[in-house]
Amino acid sequence: MAKISKRSNRSLRKIIIIISILFFISITINIIIYLKTNSYKNNYNNMIEQLNSITSSKEEKEKEYQKVSERLDLVNNIDERTNEVKKDFFTKAKQLEDKIIAGESNEKIVYITFDDGPYYLTYQFLEILDEYDVFATFFTIGDNKDVCYDNRSEDCSGMYALEASKGHTMANHTYSHGIWKGLYDSPESFMYQVKLQENLIKDRTGIKTNIVRFPGGAATAGGYKNRIIELLRENGYGWINWTASIGDGGNLRDHNVGWSNFVNNISANIEVLLQHDYNRVTLRILPDEIKYLKEHGYHIFPLFYESNMVNK
Ligand SMILES: [Zn+2]
């Protein structure tokens, strides 16, 4: 009996050991399963969160995009509306010009034009034009305009867009203005500089120019003048000189001289006034010029292709 009991004791211990081992194995497996499941769960939750955030940010982006495109539509419509208003305005201005030229109207028109810019001072010219609610025409060039001639530490490249955004007429005075530097070497060299400036203005403002002023005036082109005019016409351009000037293209420093030049030059019923937006004398007398012109019955208009003053 003692033997049997010893054996059964041993078997019992074995069984207990085996059961214990199995128990530990099972616990370990469970723990592993639990941990694994948990990490899967965490991963899964993270993925859901990420997905949610992606979806919501996509929705936000779509909303933003919607807002932006609505604003863009508004801007495009404003452009369209502005163009319509301009077209309407130019049609009426042309009708008025026709009547004045035919002697059927005593009204008067002046086109104020600024050549060779933009310059650093152009900002102040624009402010005065704004203040008096006047639109002008800028015959711009492009060479070296990333620095302003009259303040070389400044950048003039943004000025084209500013002039255009205020509704002034953007016109073409060639890119280089290089009267002594090959501009008038041939009709083609002239047209090349016109195209360069056309592209620059198009890039900066979205506007395609269609009025040219020859640097120095059309006579400066000498024997090439007629061929250049032909090429301009083929490229959709009209050209214009000026009928009045205050002589500010060179070294005009005395505002009294500038003022008397101005007063002595303004007399016709339709005037095209040549000035330069770098000259401080011009800047100083511009408000008085505008007042004088208005007091003397002049309508101050921006130039347009259809105008009788633009040669085609
Ligand atoms: Zn010029």
C-alpha cells in the first residue's frame, strides 16, 4: 500500500507540474494575444483617426477652394465689368472727339501721358491722379526697371501692375528706349523692342498693349518710319506723338519754367500732353495742371486705340 501510495503521490505531483506548466503556457499565450490584440486595436484606432483627419481636412480644403474660387469669380467679373465700362467710356469719348473735330462741340479733351517710366516717383504721381480722380496714360519701358532710375535702391517692377490696377492706359514705349543703342538700326530691331515690352506688360498686368510712342517721336525713326508704321499696323498697333509738352524730358528743375511751358502749350480743343513721371517739377505742378485743365473746360481722359489722336 505504501508503495502504491508513493507512486500515486509521484504521479499526482507530475500531473500538478504538467497542469501548472500548461496553466502558465496558457496565461502567457493569453497575455501575448491580449497584447497583440491591443496593439492591433491601437493601430486600427490610429488609422481611423488619421482617416478622419484626412477626410475632414479634405472637406476643409474643398470649402477653402470653394471660397477662393467664388472670390476669383468675383474678381473675374469685376474685370469683365471694368472692361465693359471702359469700352462704353471709350465709345463715348470717341463720339465726343468726332464732334469736337467736326466743330459740332465746344467741349475739350486732354490726354495726359507719362513716358519712360515706371520710376520710384511714379507712386506719388499715381496718388495725385487718384486724389483728383483722373486717368492718364503710361508709355512704359522695361529695360533696367527692376531698379528705379531715380532711386536705384528701390524696385520698380511692381509699378506696372499698380498703374494698370488703377485703370490707367498701359502703352508701349519699347523695352530698351535705346535711341542711340540700336533701336532704330532697322524696322525689325524697333519691332523687336516693341514685342519685348508688349510681353513684359502682358506678364506684369495681363494687358496687351496696342498704342506705341516712338522714343524721341516718330521722326526719330528717319527713313524707317513708314516701314515701322506698316509693321505696327500689321501687329495691331496704333502710334501717337504729342501736341503739348512741358519740356520735362531733360533737366527741367524750375517749376516756374515748367508751369509757363504748360500754360503756353495748352490751347487746342484736343491736346496730348507729354510728361515724364520722374521729374520732381512735374510732380509738383501736376495738381495745379489738373485744376487748370478742369477750370478751362478740359475733360481729362486716358488714351484708347480708337481715338482720333492715335494714328493707325
Ligand atoms: Zn521716351
